[in-house]
Amino acid sequence: MDEARWDIATPGLLLDLARFDANARRLADRTKRLAPDLALRPHMKTLKSVELGRRLTHALGADAITVSTLAEAEAFAKAGYHDILYAVGITRAKLPRVAAMVAGGVDCQIVTDNAHAAGEIARFCADHAVQLPVLIEIDCDGQRAGVKPEDREGLLAIADTLGQTAELRGVMTHGGGSYGAVHPGEREAAALQEADAVRSAARILREAGFQAPTVSLGSTPTAFAGADWSGITELRAGVFPFFDLVMAGLGVCERHDIALSVLTTVIGHQREKGWILCDAGWMALSRDRGTQGQAVDCFYGLVCDAKGTVLPDLIVQSTNQEHGIITVRDSSSHQLPDIEVGAQLRILPNHACATAAQHQGYNVITSNDPLSASVEWMPRFSGW
Amino acid sequence: MDEARWDIATPGLLLDLARFDANARRLADRTKRLAPDLALRPHMKTLKSVELGRRLTHALGADAITVSTLAEAEAFAKAGYHDILYAVGITRAKLPRVAAMVAGGVDCQIVTDNAHAAGEIARFCADHAVQLPVLIEIDCDGQRAGVKPEDREGLLAIADTLGQTAELRGVMTHGGGSYGAVHPGEREAAALQEADAVRSAARILREAGFQAPTVSLGSTPTAFAGADWSGITELRAGVFPFFDLVMAGLGVCERHDIALSVLTTVIGHQREKGWILCDAGWMALSRDRGTQGQAVDCFYGLVCDAKGTVLPDLIVQSTNQEHGIITVRDSSSHQLPDIEVGAQLRILPNHACATAAQHQGYNVITSNDPLSASVEWMPRFSGW
């Protein structure tokens, strides 16, 4: 085995900056070519780091962002972002924090898919003399939340309820169904369905006399499959700067595009069972088994050497809190490599959002060779 | 639905202090009755909170603790704990942090199951003129790490390699196989197997002339099943003060013993699908599906009202990062209850260690009724 070692405590998160930049450029170049007027509003839920967020928005030429929690919104607002979409259905109890950001000059947009919440927003706006910007969430594929795009009555009930006290800003959707689209044609169809859903909903609102300037959509698979974004004002995507094994399994990226890995150390062997034990358990890798339903199940992740080269058929087969059990796949003709206690390995994650969330920060590396790389620590935040 | 509301941001972690105390008392009372001389060394990997750790060790009459990371060890050392077992196989790169704690007066014991690491420990001790205390890890059930208790040659090789520079303190094992033991008789057998393994290994070492004063074992299921701890010096267990659905599924506790839950807010409905959407996704609940292989699969958790009463057959069927989808079980005769947007619910976790790890702290509650409870925030730490 290679003797190259990182001077980093294990388990720890490595972020390959060159791959991060290349992944960002890929989305920027593609959308610029296919839809030069389409604004990008990258999702910060994967990064949860102001430094990485700045690097990403700079690479994309974006100044607007999407967030999944108010804690993210507040962290990025504090860092100077003024155009933020909080993309999870709002409820009454969260409105004071939104209003505080708006009072501080941040265009913090919220979303809802129901008249009950719309009524709470309208009342809150009236009571507090504030006009919060609201997008109606549209359900483009039956996977999660949202009003059906053909549900004219439902859409207009929300728009009516928001009334003049809140500010109806338009519609948004997330094509999460594309995470199951394993063929490029399926992803193209998902992208079209995503775009049609919000175009249709926006048309219904406009025909009824409502303003709907924003028509927002996005998911990483559809962002790299869509071609017709006419009538769409902005594209959101989250996991693409890191990518992961789920995305590679779909064919949205290649394994060598994955920018995130978990550095781990071999702590023992159970040789008669063909096991290598390492110090990356589910606490470091997450319990996410997102590739379980894909053609190639990567279990808890694929194993690479310290330089990031995938070792043939080596997987993290199971995990305890602080132990990972590495084996060769059952179907493999490869032998278990002889990797001694103390050696470092890197694990490619199933789901970058989940794996990154287990860590307090990134060891950002400028090269995959420990001997030549510089390492910079970038903290992550968490919580709600 | 009940209108009782917690003044707590959602999603957020609730800890029922009365249940925590009762669960701690249950282990304390049981071991005191069956094995009055057995020391308790509770595992802090679940709590990761100095305040809760203090409360637990006080309730157990314990002054020694087990930890799963050096970050835990350092946090508890700083809080005044002087007898700490770091129960994950050590490697060379982690020894300086251990030595720093030892130099600060902490008896920080480390474990290994191989001669390679034993050699590194011995060299480090010689090079740094420090005598680190070491336990040899024993594999009692083939689930993870450890030397087989009958592997005399392997045991003595480690003991010989540690030599006089490190301090061989004895043996330890973890009966993790008991997590699959669904019948009390199976857990009793697992407890006996766990005890026999370390007794046997200690005997081998002693017969060969080595000191092995410490004979340590434990897991929550075996801690509540064992009866014969003769020759055992200490018992370790971790998840018992919280308990969870995995433990309830095994029969180690009842559902009403579970002290931990995630408070969530309803954010929408998809009525034609029978879905209630809430703001607890996998980020708040974790991706742990530990009950999947049990007789009753709890999916991502069982749903309770705001006071903690389980709602019949209501489960978190699936999760996105910040969305949970709540449904009635397929097999149920119950109707989906009418729970409006903005209402609060509580989710019982599959695996308390994994769910707690997703949060920055506990909202510790003195009652399950929001109208009478007081709420105190206790921070958690994380990382390695």
C-alpha cells in the first residue's frame, strides 16, 4: 500500500477543491450555453459553509441562494447574502425569524402549499406591518409537498388568502423524482415535467390576475438534463458541487467527479472473515444507504487509497457508531488487499449532504497527493 | 388534536428527564441487586453532554466512563472525569492526544486487538517516557473487532508486545450481537457468552504471568439480561438512559420508557395520498432504520402528539433532508388523523445515538405537558 499520509485526525472530511470547482463550472457552463438568461440560485443545504458558499456563488455568477433551514438563512444573511429562498414549507412559529431578516434588508422568500399557512402569513404580515415575499410550492412529480399544477382552485385559494398583505412572488418546485431516473431520457423527461409544472401554475395565477414574476425549479439531476427552460426564471440545485455515489449511480456524474470523501484509519483486521476495520463508522459516514436501490449498491461507501484512487470492489459493508467494516464485494474476483493497521483510506459517500452533515468542517485539499497538497480547514454550521 | 404547544423551534430534540432518571435507576438497581461489587462505566457516546453525563454517573454511583471518541474523552476530562476508557481500537496517530490526557492526570485507557498497534503503543511509550494503560479487546460474538478469547497465541503476542513500557490493564469486550437477540433467553445467552469470553481471556493472560486486573464488558441488552458477573470488574452500557425503538423492539424496554423524541411541526398535507408532511426529515431524525429488520418496522420513527402519547399506527414513512412524510401503516384499520398545519408532533427515534447526533443540544423537559413543563437547554458536542 501507498505510504502517503495526511496530517489530519481521522475520521475527517476531505474536500477536493479542484473537483469542487470543476463541478461548479460544469453547471455554470451548461446553463450559460442552454439558457443564458436563467438565473442560478444554488442550494446551500449541502455545503453549510459560508466560505464554500461564496466560492460556489462566485463560480456560478450567482448572488441568490436557496437554504433548507433558517439557521442557514441567518448564517448567509450575516455573511452578506441578500437574496435567500427558504425552500421548506413555512409555519407560523418560524415567521418572526423570517421577518427579522427582512427587516435587516434581506429578501428572504418563504414557501407554502396550503391556504392554512397562507392565512397565517397574511395575518402575521398585517399584524407586524411587514410584507413577506412568498412562493407557492408546486408538486411536479408526486414525491413530496406542493399544490398540483392543475389544481386551479387550490392555487387561487392560496393566492387569494395571501391577499395584499403578503407579497405573492410566484411559484417553485423541486423535481425530486429525478433521483430515481437512471436513464438520461428519464432525466430529460423529469426536467420537462418540472418545468411544465411551474410554467402551468404560473400561467394559472397570471390569468387570474396575480403577479408571479418568479418561476423557480431545480434538482441536481434535472439541472444537468433540462434543455428547455423557457418561462423559467431561476434554477436551484444543491449536491452538484460535491456529487456523490448516488449521483454517479444515476449517471449524472462519474465517480472521479466526487469531491467529498471521508479520511479514515485502519484500526484492525478480522482476517478469517476478510474484514478490515476502520475508524469511520456511521457517525462519520452517516446511515445513508442511498445506493441500496440502485444497480450498484455501494453499501456505506466505496473505499479508496489515501490519494483517492478507488480500490477494486472494496466497500464499507457495515458500520457501527465508530467502526466501519471494509470487505471485498461478494461477487468480486479480487482478493482483500493487505492494508496494515494505521494506514489511511478514503471513503466515497453515498449521499454527500448526509455525510457532510456528520462533520464540523471540511479539510479542503488542493491536491490528492498528501505530499504536495495544502490543507485548509473550513467550518460547517448545523442546526435549525 | 391537542392544542398544547412547546415554545421550542422545530425540529428540536426533547429529553424527558423523568424517564432518563428512571432508566438510569433501573440499571443501577438491577446491578446493585445482582452484582453489588460490579462497577458501572457508562458509555457517553449516546449523551455527548457533560451535564447529562454528570446526572447519569451520579444516578449510577459511577465515577468512571466510557467514550467513543477522543473529543468525548477530552470534554469529560476537562469536566473533571479522571477515569476514562476510549473503547475504539487505537492507532499511532491518536496516541499524542491520549498521552496529553494522561499527563494531565487522567487515567485514559486505550484498547487494541492486534500486535501491530501494540508495538506502536510500546514504542510511543518508550519514546515519550509515558506508561499508557491498555486493554486487549476480545471478540465475544464475531460482530466487530477483537481477539478471539480462545486465541491464546494472539492474546499473548499482544501482551508480550506491550511489554513493560505500556501497562497491560486487562481485557474488554462488547456484546454487540445482543442487538439481534429478540428473546430474553437469547439475551441471557449473549450476556453469558460476553462474560465467558473476557473471563477466559483474562485467565489465559494471568496463567501466562500477565496482570489483568480489569475485566470489562457490556452492551445495553446484555446489561439488562446478565445475571452472573463473577470475575467481571466493570459493566459498560450506553443507550439505556434514553432507550429507543430498537431497544423497545427487542423487549429491553417499553415504548413509554423512551426518553428522547424529536419535536416537529406539521407543514402541509397531500390528502389524496394520506400524507402529513412535517419539518423533521432525516437531518433531524437521522437515516437510521434500525427497526427495519425487527418484527415491527418503525420506518423513520413512531409519531406521538405533543404530549408524547403514541398515535395509533402513525409512522414517519419516508424522509428528505428537511421533510418527513407521515402516514398510517398500510396494515392499519386506523384513519389518518386530522392534524392541521402548524400543529406539533413528537417522533420516537429508531436509534437514540444516531438521532441525538443530528442535534446541537437537548431541550430537557420536566414534564410531558407543555403547559406545566419547564425547559432547559443542554448543549451536546460532536466531532472527533
